[in-house]
Amino acid sequence: MSDHDSASGHDSPRDYASVRPHDSPGDPGSTGDHGSARDHGSAPVGWAGRSDREQRLDRAVARGVSRLTGRALGPYQTAVIRIGFAGTWLLFLLREFPHRQEMYGPDGPWSWDLAQQLTASNHAFTALMWADGQIWFEAVYALAVLSSVLFLLGWRTRTMSVLFLLGVLSLQNRSIFMGDGGDNVIHLMAIYLVLTRCGQVWSLDARRERRAAGARARDGRSRPDRVGVALWAVLGLALAAATLAGKIDGGVFGGWRTVYWGLWAAQGLWWLAGRYTRSVQPRVFLDVVANLVHNAALFVIMAEACLIYATAGWYKIQGSRWQDGTAVYYPLHLDYFSPWPALSDLLSSSGALVMLVTYGTVVAQVAFPFTLFNRRVKNVLLAAMMTEHAVIALVLGLPFFSLAMIAADAVFLPTSFLRRLGGWATGARGRLARARGRLSSRVVRTRFGRTGFGRPRLGRTPPGSAEEAPRPAETAEEPHVGFTA
């Protein structure tokens, strides 16, 4: 229907295409609706219903597109994932620091020559293959630790996510037999987190943005980000040097060389659009693209977590020990998975408990992807699975695997719960700051309150005076020094 026809109230020939030939005002079987529609210049009833459905569908599609492009979804969930995986990797590196040479060093069981042959065949990225020396290994390990700390805190999150990925890939691809299921999850999530805007909340970047917004509201101008530009330039020079030296393998479609240069160029384009363009349209366009990439990566993270549980559950169903309900009994009696033998013996002594845990694990893993359609059931099952991973960490001695899985599960936590958790953390930090202020004030009063400032202490005579003058009696109230919370 053209705009003119719609505005004038007349029906075009296409409007009557849906009317049956015998439906006319004079036909005996006609209801008269179409005739009245023609008399009053309105559309037929069937056409109006179909038009309303199309309009509702169009509005729903428009709302969905606006939601996907207008903002980055799940800011609290992605922040928890960032903190969880960065913290897990950091704790692992710190715990294995005394054993780093045997695990990833040049003299490890998986020699440098074997690692070089493997990476040449599968095109895996690892910066430890750039040089066979102790100094270079220590530098890469220190970079992995530092990037984990800064990524956890949310300082320059876009840049730190790339450096965090570089550290994870460099160490894990150096010695492929040192990892387990938790390391595989960290490996995948480190790649996905590069594509997310995971520093929107609970980060130093968010605090800097709030302060910058306050400064712009007061002064009416924005200050240049010299630290970001310097960091971007230094990393560009390092990437150019590694590329010219042939250290980054191209692989298919350029491989990691294309990935790193693309991320570096995107960061520079983002800064240029915000710094030198007078129009807001380039920055709006980049925001839309960033939101789309973030939301797609968030969906992949959720799908990856569901895939892990679904495949694990279906593989367990095929095992005979899982079918007869005794699978949990055997790892409890392995020395390698028994850090607390007394606790393992206690849990395995009850056959009913072993059978319940065995079948419950299978049911929870298989059913978890399907519970996402019901919020209440999902939250109950999610709490049960997190509790199960905590028990695995304690009983079987697998803390980093459990932490990695709990961090992956956190993507499904409700936003209301995460906001409440953030409120609790903020309140605890405020109470800690007030307690520290009261303690420091009490220390200052104890140290200086009885003598005051500028007055000599007891037992000391100032130079040039005969004797210390008699002091007045102590007052009941001590002088206040410092600030109270």
C-alpha cells in the first residue's frame, strides 16, 4: 500500500486480494464485515489483524536490535568473569613460582626443541619460543603475573586483556602436558575476554571514567589520555619488532599476526575517533560495533559453559561406573586426589551418599543447559554446581580447576545478586576504612596526646634552661589530634 492510499483511507486492489470471491455484501454467506469496511473506508478485519501482528513483530525486532547494539549486555557478569579468571591464573602462577623452571622453563621435561617442532606444526602462539634463555623466560613469566594483576584490577582493560591472553598462551603452549581441564577453560576464556567490554564496572577504568566525567562537568573540557597513548605506542613498537624478526607465525589468514595487529589498529582507531573527530557519529559507530562484538562474545561464553557441562554429562552416561552409581568412589581412594585421606574415607564410607553424588552429578550436568529457560530452577542448580566445585577443590585437591569452573558459571548469576554483592563489598570496604581511621587516630592520640606538639617530654630538659618548669596536673580530657572517621 502506498503512502497516498493509506493516508486517504481508500483501499488499493491488493487489499482485497485476501477477500474470498463470494464474500460480498450481497452474498448470502457473507457476514457483512467486508462490506462495512468498504463503506467506512477502513481495512478488512483479517488484513488488520495480520497488520497488527506484523507491527508487533517489527517492534520486537527493533527492540532486540536496539538492545544488542545500544549497550554491552551483562556488565556485572563479564566483570565477574574477568576477576575470576584473572585471579585463578594469578594464584596458579604464584603457587607454581618455585616450580616454574620444571614446568615451563628451558630445562623442563618438554624440551625447547620439542616445543619448537610442535608449534611449527600446529601454529600455536607462545612468546617463549622467541628465545631459548633464562632471562627471556623470567621476563615472560613476570609479564604474565603483572598482566594478571592489572587485568584483575581493571586497569587499561582492553590492553591488559591482550597481554593476559599473551601470557596464558605463552605458558600453556610451551608445555602442553602440564595442563588439565581448568587450564583448557582458562585458555578459551582468555581468548573470549579480549572481545568483551569487561571493564564497565568494578574496575579502575570505570573509576577513571567517573572522575573524568566529573572533571568535564566542572571544567567543560576533557584531559588527554597520555598514559593510554604511550602504552599503545610502546606495544606497537614491540609488535612491529616481533613481526619484522619473524617471531609471530602467520598461519592461516595471517594467524596470530593478523589478530594482534587487528587489535592494535582497533585500539588506535578508537582513540583517534574520540580525540580528533568533531562529529560524534564515528564514535557512535565504533560503540555499536564494540557492543555487537561484546554481546556475541558473551553469548559464546555462555554457550561454551553449557557445552562443557552437556558433553561431560553425556560422556558420563556412557560409562558403566556412572551407570551403576559407583564412579565417585574410585577417585576418593587415589593418593593423587586425596589431600585429606580421613575426609575421603568418611565420604566414601556411605554407599548411599556415593550413589547420590554420582547420579546427582550426571543429572545436574545434563540438565543444566535446559534449566536456562527457567530462572528459579537455573539459580538453584547453579548454586548446587558451584557448591559441588567447591567440594571438589577441597576433597580432591583441585583448587584451580574448581575456581575456573566457578568463574565460568558466574556468567549465569543474576544481575540483582551481583549488584547486592557489590553493595556488600562497598559497605565492607567503607567499614574497614572507618576502622582504620579510628585506629590511626587512637595511635596518634596515644603517642602525642599526653605531651602535645612543641612541648618537651618528661625527663628531657631543653638546651639553655636550668630545670624543667613544674607541669600542671593532667586534665581529664586529652587533646584531640588527627581526624575521626
